Amino acid sequence: MVASSLQAGHVTTVHRHLTSKFHSNEEMGQTVFPLIDENLKKNNYKIGIENNNDDENLQREEFEETPLYAAILTYLSYAILCLFGWLRDFLRQSHIETKRGAVDPNASLAFVPLYQSYESFYTRNMYTRVRDIFNRPIASVPGAQFELTERVSDDYNWTYRYTGKTISAINLGSYNYLGFAEKTGPCATNAINSIKTFGVANCNTRTEIGTQRYHVELEQLLADFLHVESSIAFGMGFATNSLNLPVLASKGDLILSDEMNHVSLILGIRLSGASYQTFAHNDMKDLEKKLRAAIVHGHPRTNRPWKKIIIVVEGIYSMEGSICRLPELIELKKKYKAYLYMDEAHSIGAMGKHGRGIVDYFGADTNDVDILMGTFTKSFASAGGYIAGKKSLIDYIRMNSHANTYASSMPAPVVQQIISSLRLLQGPEGKKRIYQLADNTRYFRQKLVDMGFIVYGNKNSPVVPMLIYMPARVTRFNREMLRRGIAVVTVGFPATKLLDARVRFCISAAHTRQMLDNALISIDEVGTEISLRYSTRHKSRRLREL
Amino acid sequence: MLSSVRRFFKFIHWLYLQYLLNTALYMLEPWERVLFTTLLFAIISTAVYSALVFLPVHVRSMIQTYS
């Protein structure tokens, strides 16, 4: 029996039994389970993992509300930026200042203006001012520690000048969850040897003399790893979603997608021509309501029944750090006879006892998820995406997908890297990496939460978004962290909501405890300097008090 | 003695940084910061001056009317 409770403050938790051994329904304010904390202190991998199988642990997520003063100050910041944006636009328009950005060449000839939306206003006047914190070029393999190229701007980020030097920094931004992004080691050696055997590219698509032995080997290995019947791999993860959803869904179907889904999924849903509705993020009650309404009412005007209903969710949502509620999803899908499409881009390799993703994490049956999708870009340190499921499904996709018939087949070193990392993952080395990642994740998250920062998401997800609401604080945080030798990825308005600018840390198995401690010390210092300790649920403490 | 003076200046610097961060002036160019701060100072000083000049007179007349 499943009971779910939604309380004020967005702490949602699901209990498998109505009475729980550890705590009652109300006491979700505390975050520390004493058992796990002691085990973290012991730094013992095995015990830390065995406690993971508790249901309350698995789905525990926290999304603290925005503090009122932060929201007001953020709106004030954007208002002031807007005012100065209008002033600068006026100065540019009246030729007091030279136009630096993209200039519409036909504007003077009374054509309809090309750039008119708020987006270009935002890009000109807010994004460009602090553009140096985004899109930094790197100069080495993105392992746990890497080199950034140093660039300097003399005219407030309109143009850059590369000084030629590189900055060495701890990498908290790459999706290197299992630490396979290395230039030495068995994976790299195998990839180089595969170039010597197969060359670099295949000069054709999969269907026209472009399928090599290693493609077949990869798909077989992947199917065995995931415990499914069959799988198919594509060269680009984004294209896997956007070009294969049109294969699976078409006009007359209904797609129910989570509101925080990735752009590739949204693009695929729109391209397919199916009708779609979004349900509130991870809200199973809302999803059930929409499912019932869809089945009862059918198409909007004609009331004909839908041909099929597909629920599209992600394993780990990369901006929120939350994990989809797989057990309830499977129950719902079985009850209402819908299909489930799960995008495990960030969770494959990183979650679960054996690295098999969210299905492994919850201990569910792989046959219950109809379409498993994932990418090789994150945990396997390569490029590409895959879809796994029943053989009939994969055969159908193989025949009908544009990504199979028109995209170039994956090159040899890319595939060899995936094969080597998959083989490593199934051995003892892989276990070590998975445990190291889980340990690092829990340690880092616990320390951040104890210090009083607002951190979203599930306790076990290696994506750690920490909220910094105001745009100026975001830029200051980014620059100060880089000054201290730690490269982080901060995200602002178009990627997140206007209020919720955040910094997103990606923990890797390649990070040592020492690196994480250095990062925490810097976060503590910078967080104190710019007052980032917003949390009202946890007391703000300095790192030295912990 | 010297350390407490240094700490005081550090505190002033921290306050200035908070002002810059909370009003997004941190992202603007120096002349924009000067412009905004001048405008803000002008508005606040006008308000304070008006209060200092007119409040006693207004309060006195209000007390006279209602007593």
C-alpha cells in the first residue's frame, strides 16, 4: 500500500507502510539518519551501501522554499538590470555608443526587425556583462583536476583575449560521474588501439555498410548489462531522444511528460505530432489525475480514446537533482495500461548497486519499464545515446528511426571507450568506483546541508544543485571559486526559472576526499562572504564547527 | 589597535560588497555604478532633507488641530 503526503515546504516523501520504523509522517524536518552518518564517518564503503535499500531513504528529497527576502532582492536586481539595459539600448540606438552585438543589416531599410524578443535584450544587457563565467574553454581532459584556458576581456566581455596561460582547477562541473574521463588507463589504451585497427570514421550510416563488429558488440554488451533483451546505440544523446520519440509516438497518442524534462525530450515530443500534457514535477497524484482524465475523456473534441499513452520521465533531473518515483510510476502504468519511457542520461552508471541506473537503485524489474533510454556522455566518458528494451521494440526502432538510417555510425574510439568502461564497470574496479561515487555524494551533500545552504534533490543523486538566487551573487560565486582554484558551473535565467539561479556541482568518483574538502572550504569561505546561507530548516554553521 | 581598525575597514568593504551584490551593481560598469549611486543618494538625501525641514512644522500643526 502506498501513501504519499505532500506537506508545506515541498518535502515530499512516500512511505511504503503507513507506520515507519524510523520516524513518523511529520518529522521530516531532520535530515540526518544517525546510522548513515556514523558509517560515513567510518568511511566504510560496504556498510554505507547496504543501508541504501530502505524505502524511506531512497525517495527522500528536499526542495526548500525560496526565502522571501531572496525573492525580493532577485526581482530588484533584475529590475535594476532592466533599467540599465534600457538606458544602454537607448544610448546604442541614438548612436552615442557603438553597437557591439549582432547588428541587423536591413534595419535601416525599413525591414521588419530581426531581433525583437526579450531574449536578445537579455543576451545583450545581462548575459554579456558576465559572459566570462559561462562557456569557458578547457585545455585538458576533464578529469577530477583539469586546466582551463585563461581569457581576459578589456571591453566588458564583448571580446576576449587569450593570454596563453592555463589555470589548474578542481573540476566540479563535468559529468564525469564514474571518473572514466582519463587519458591513461585501459579505456584510453583500448580506444587508441581501436583507431589502429578500424580507423577513425566509418563514412556511412548504420544501414549502409556502416555497422562494424564493435557496434554489434556494444549493443549486445549493453543489453546484457541492463538485463534487457536488446538495445540500439546512436551517435548523439540529444538525437536519441528527439529522433526516436517520433518513432514511438504519433498523432493520436498522448504523451504525459514531467514539467522539468530536458529539451531533447520536449523536442522529440513536439516533433512526434502526438498530443502532450505536462504533470507537476514528480507529483504522482497529478499524474494519476491526468491519466484518469485522459482515459475517461479521450481526445479533446471528439472524445475518441487515445491510441496509446506514454509517460516520459527522467531518471535523475539534472537541474533539480531529484530522482523519479519509479515504484509508483510502475504501479500507475500497470493500473492504467500506459507505457513508460525513462531517460537515464545522468543516472546510468551512477546510481544503483551495480550501476544499472534507477531500476537497480529501486530494485525494480527491468521488464516493467518499457523503454529505457540513456546516454554514454556522462558516466561512460564517451559520446552517444542508446535505447534498450524488448527485441520487438528495438527491431522496430532500427527500421524506422531517422537516427539510425541517416546519422553516421559511431566511430571506433568512441565505441571502444564505452565497451572498455562497461567491461570495467562489471568487474571489481567498477564496484570500487560506484561505491566511491556514492560515498563522495553523500559526504558532500551532507556537509553542504549542514552548513546551512539550500540544496535541492535526493540525498543520493550525484548532481548537487545549490541555490544562489541573485544574478550578482552567482557571478561573484563563480569568479571567487575560480580564483580559489575550483571550477563550477553556475546556471541562470533561461536554463532555470528567473528566481532560481543556482550552482550545480557534479560529484565524480575520481574526486578524492582531499579535493572535496578543499572545495568545501572554498564554498564555506565564499558562502560566508556573499551570504549564501539561506536555509531556515538547517542551522547555518561554519565548516570548522562541523 | 591596528587589527581592529583593519577589521573595521574590512567590515565596510563587506557592506559595500553586499550593496553591490544585492542591487546587481556588481555586474555593471563603473560609470553605471556611479550613476545609480548618485541617483540613489540624491533621492535619499532629498527625502531626509524634506523630513528634517517639514516634519516639525507639520507635526506641530497636527497637534494644534487635533487638541
